[in-house]
Amino acid sequence: MRGVLFDGKQSQVVDDLEIRDPGPGEVLVAVAAAGLCHSDLSVIDGTIPFPVPVVLGHEGAGVVEAVGAGVGHVAPGDHVALSTLAGCGACAECDRGRPTMCRRAIGMPGRPFSRDGSPLYQFASNSAFAERTLVKAVQAVKIPEDVPLTSAALIGCGVLTGVGAVLNRARVDIGETVVVIGTGGIGLNVIQGARIAGASVIVAVDNNPAKEALARRFGATHFLASPDGVRDILPNGADHAFECVGHPALIRAAVDLLDRHGQAILLGMTAPTVEASFLPAALFLDKSILGCRYGSSRPQRDIPRYADLYRKGALLLDELVTKTYPVEDFAKASDDLHHGRVARGVLTF
């Protein structure tokens, strides 16, 4: 079968991948669509260290093809969105409803794929850039069949991360003010999360003026090319500042833009050794810096919730899909993402 393989030096589309049958508690999914995220490119450029060779992709949706013993919440033929959280469901963190903190779901990549008899790693317990993938039952979340799979694919990462950061981690309240630095796939979802939460002012910051129209469509009340102008709009600073780029200077800007009791939420992925600086005195008056993994999400709860918001017209998904590409055009899709030509490109099978 076809898929995108990274061998540590180059990525390529191959057509001879193999995948094993589902075991107990596993689900085999025929992937219909998969969003291309900066995290996938970060594996290729080394920002995210990951063992190789690996089948890429982590933001997908498709149709259940087979289930292993003990799986009862989905069945062959069901439409599902895939999460990256292969939580154990039994540890203290899972029991508290914090599956993003499950230690068994982090840093333990499986190898359900093979090529020429050699095993291949699975990226983010997902590997959605393949015609079929094998996930734990908890990762396959049933969605209504009237949600297009090309749009549903984006729920599994961009929406869970961006909207979840607003609703679950920052807990933005009605009437509060928000600054969003970076309006890519994650930033746009932060913007619409803030809109759904009832924020009164949502300032989008991006140095690409072509992104203004889409940012405003998703809910931005203002658009700036630089954080320098935020204080002209919010003289006292923002209640919440989301950094969605992963640049040290922008992390510092997010902290500096906070009002009293403000929160800087860091979503952009930096390289493991990159350091950022800030003035400790800037956190006086109960300001805080928050990390956030995967939108502090609970996928089995949040994905159906977001699908319902989409069906009601409150959550934008179709508008996120700038362009679809056959999987064979992975290189073109990657180049478009790298140069900011798309909000989200979606690979199709």
C-alpha cells in the first residue's frame, strides 16, 4: 500500500508498505484524508527527534476496516477521526481525565508497519500518511457520516490543539481579550476557539498580509503584521496571549503583552535545545506562562463535541482546507505548507 516514509535523510512516497492485522484493543482504519501539519515537517528537519524509518502523518480520518478483540465502540464501516493519544486508560492521569499526560502515550512508538520484511516506526501512534493505519481503540473516535472526511481529518490535531488550548487549558471566558501570534493551522483554530468562547477582542498577528482575510473569517477582530501594535489596541495588555510559531522572540512578546493576571500559552514547537528569555518581573501581578500539549484534550469527549459544533455552523472546518493533494504530491504539499501558501493542505487516498 501507499504511504509517506522518512528514512532519516529524505521523505518519499512508496507503494509497498505492509501493515499487520489488528490485535486485541486495536482498530484498522482505511485512511481517506490526512492533514499535513508542521509537526510532520519538524520530523523531517530534525526539530522533533524521532526514530527512523518512520511512516509519517498524525492528523487523519477514515473508515474502520477491522477491529480486534474487545473493541466495541466502533465497528467496520464507521467513520472515525483519529487522535494521537494512545492513552492506557488505567493510570492516574487517564483516571483524572488528563490523557495528554499519560506516560504510556508519550515516547513509546510502535512498529505495526513493515517494508521488505523490515519493521517501520509509527509516528505519533498514528501514521495517517498511509492508505491504512493501525491505532489503539481509544484513538478511533466515531463521527457522523455527514462530516466530510477531508474536513474531519483536521479535528485530530489542529482543532484539538488550537480550540482545546482555548477551552481546556486557558479557559478563556466571555468578554476576555486574546492575542494570537501566528495564523497557521493551529493559530486559526485558536482564533475560532476564542470566538466560540466569547472573547471580546481577538488580535491576530502574522507577518503575512495574505492571511488577514482568513483570520478575520475565523473570528479575529484585528490583524497586525507585528506584536508591536498590540498595545495600541489593548493598552493594558491581553488576558491571554497564544504563541503559535515557536520562535523565542515571539515567546518573549507573548509574555510582554499580558495584562494583570494574564496568561501566555505556548503552542509553537521549538527545537529541544532552543532557549527563550523573559523578565521575571514581567510575571508580577499573577501573570503566568503555560505549556500546552495537544490542547489538554480528551479526544473521546472533544472530537464529538467539535463535530457537533461543525454541524451547527459554529466551528469552521471546510474553510481550513486550502487545498487537497493526492498522496503522490506530498512534496508539493510540503513546499506549500513551508512557504505559507496554505492554512492546511490535506492529502487524500
